[in-house]
Amino acid sequence: MKIALTIAGSDSGGGAGIQADLKTFAAHGVYGASVITAVTAQNTTGVKGVMEIDPSFVALQMQAVLEDMDVAAVKIGMLSGPEIIRNVALTLQDYPHIPVVLDPVMVAKSGDHLLQPEARQALTDHLFPLALVVTPNLHEAGVITGFPVQDMETMEEAARIIKAMGTGHVLVKGGHLPGDAVDLLFDGTGFVTYSAPRLSNKNTHGTGCTFSSAIAANLARGMELKDAVQKAKEYITGAVENAFPVGKGVGPTNHFFDITRQGV
Ligand code: PXL
């Protein structure tokens, strides 16, 4: 069984963060290891608090996993602060052969900060150059580039700018566009688009986490990036389509829709 590692925050509500990542890995038949960067006290209605893990202890968790296991892909989510970012980047530098999917998580769906605004520069400076692909949504692409990203034209422009920051590829996610959910992958030369019809299900908590860990799971299984994104897009569409209400707010996606469909 292939091994994937998630470096991310814990969502006590179980719908996003580390919990979403591990469920996604499991749903793909990939063994999941996890390095926790921060613990959120959170449910489907919002974030009540964030406790950062000591940055040196984040590095220690990474070393424990990486020196022991043959990790085939890494997914990075919530990083919280600049010191954690620097330690994650420093540790990853010793493993340049492992593909890294970097989800530049900034705020939760509820609007709560998951990355301190003063940590944005560290994210682009230290981690973008180590990533095979960075996966911003429209809001994150706007914050990173400094202009509103709201249609295909500005998504292309943002992809070019983010690519120039040193990442291998950029996947700008258009899930918040009016109309179809169209994502745009840029490799520095050409664009590939991935489209899915807009779904009306309101239970979308953890969509970004789930999408990026599905890409990482597919990479761990040996797929090329373009195919990994295509398959992950199909998976996240199924997970949102089959989401069911949990809690009183925005519920999580259904990571195991393939299994629940079979009546398990
Ligand atoms: O989806 C972004 C995200 C990442 N990590 C954690 C989260 C969330 C969103 O709520 O809670 C821990």
C-alpha cells in the first residue's frame, strides 16, 4: 500500500483539515500518516479557537515519519504561522523526490483565519518553490496576487503570476465562480481546464482539503499530475453530491460516498 503524508491542522468537527485528509487517503486505498500543525476547536458552525503546535515539534513529527516510512506524496494544508512554515520547508528540503501538493489555506469557510496574514510572505517564499502544485481557490489566488480573481481571464493571469513564484504547477480552483465549477491547471506553458456542474448541496465544509488530498493520494498511487487532478475532481464532485447533514451549520463532504452507495 502506498503512503501519503498530510501536514495540516486538526478540525475537531472532523470535516476538514487532518481528518478530511486521512479519510480521503483511506477512501483511495492509500495509507495516511499525519503531522499536526495546529489544533482547532471547531464544528460545522465555525472555529472557536486555534492552538498552534510548537514549530520545532512540527519538524520533529515530520522527521519521525519521513525517516521511517517511504512517503510517496505529501499534502500540505493549514500552517498557521511563519515559524511553522519555515520548519516545514527546511525539513522537506531533505526529501526533494517527494511530490508536494500545497493547499494555501488562509481562512475557514466561516471566515476565521487559519493562516496569520503576516505568514503569507513566508508561504510564498519558502514553500511555493518546493511544491509540485499549489491549489488556491479564487479568494486565495486574489490574496496571493493582489487583484480580484473572479473569471477565467483573471484565473489565467493569477496562474501565470503564481507559477512565476517558483511552484511547479498552479491549480486555480473556480468552485466559487457563478455557473460551472471550473478549475484551471497551468504548467508554465499550457492550461488544462476541469469542469463539473455546480451542485446545490450546501454541505461543502472541507472541500478544498479533500480535493488536495485526493490529488496527493492519486500521485502516491503513481498517476501523473493531470490525471491525478482529473480523478480528484471526479472524487470531490461525488463527495459533495453525496454529502449529508452533520451538525447545525455547513456539513462535511461525504468522503466515503462510494462505500455508502453500496449500502455499508
Ligand atoms: O478548508 C480549510 C481548512 C483547513 N484546515 C483546517 C480547517 C479548514 C477549514 O475549516 O478547519 C483545520
